[in-house]
Amino acid sequence: MSRLKARRGPVWLLDLDNTLHDAGTHIMPRVNHEMTAWVARHLALDDQEASRLRVAYWKRYGATLLGMIEHHAINPHAFLQDTHPLPDLLAKVRPHKALQNSLRRLKGSKLILTNAPRHYAEAVLHKAGLDALVEQVICIEDMCFAGQFRPKPSVAMLKMLCARLGVSSKQCLLVEDSVENLRAARVLGMRTVLVLEHGWRGRPRSAYAGSARLVRYQVHSARQLNRLLTTQSQRLSR
């Protein structure tokens, strides 16, 4: 993981799935299906028991992968490769000009921070036309410390990430659709942004944003990130 050039501006840590694009409609159901099939094959379980175990590990560890490593000593790279099949997952990914233009204008350093594997994340970014607009892609393969995977929402991982990048946590804004991931960032003093567009359909939206609440800001879409710094600068100048 390379260090950023020393700079005073904001460092945007941008989640990928359900933050910059819609992964919930087509991609995540397919990934969950592939994970269940993988668990069933490798542990000789029927689909129902494999699905139950997949969900149980996801709830307990934050990722099915971590449970499979902890209890079954699997090859994590084989699991990640097999459960994120390309090009199948890219079929519904499309470039979004408004998002491209918004990220292009967004001031500061822009990094992708995703629990997805690298081959998938880079393919999605390229298909969506976003790869040239970010400085670095940090994937789950980069979230391994002392031989252990520590993906979001690990506070230790976020702290180590700042150290490796050579930036202060207070410079960083974590942009996410996951409240749990934002909760971890807030512990370190990062500014936190909840994106509602893709991951929050039909769910309550009003109880999270505000300086005294769980997340600092909430926006409907990642296309609106520019407004956050503009609004904050106006407040500070008054």
C-alpha cells in the first residue's frame, strides 16, 4: 500500500458496492449464491445448511471469509476469486456521467476502500469509468495485518491504514452505505458520510446524521459529495 503525497486537503475513502454503484440488485445476490455454493462444495453440506453457515459467519465476523478462515483453514484467495466471477458480475454495471463529473471535481485525494477482492473492484471501476478518477484502490487483500484479515469495520485496520498512507484520521472522510463501518471510522475521529441511494431503499433515513449522532453527514447520492465541503466552508466563514 503506497503512501500519499503530503497534502493538507481531505482524503476521501470511498466504499464501492452500494455507495458508488448499485450492487444490491444483481451483484450481491449472485455473490451470496456463489459463496453458499462454495461453502457447500468445500464442507460437503447441502445448500440450506451452507446458506445458514454463510450468514452465521457474516453476522459473527463481519464477513463470511473470516469465518471460513477461522474454522476451516481455507485458501482465502481461492474463495475470493471463485465467489466473484467475472465477467458475469459486470453485466449490469454502466458508466454514470454525473458521478464521473462529480468525482472529477471533488477536491482532495480519492481512494477506494472496499472489502471486495481486487480483481472485482478494479473491473467494476473500469466498467463504470471511475478508475482514472481515483488515486488508489485498497481492497480486502490489503487489509491483512500480522497474517490476519481485518476488513471493515475494523478500527485497527483503519488506524493502520492512516499510518501506512501517512495521513491523519481527521483528514479522512469515510463514505459508505454501512452504518457499522461508519461507526468504526467515527471512533478514530474521521468524518463520516452515509450514502442512501442504493443500500437504503425502504429503510429509515432520519436517525443517523448530525454532529452528535452516529454519522456526521448523509447524502442521497455520492454525486452530492462536493456539497459537503462547500457547505462546511460556508459555515466556517460565517
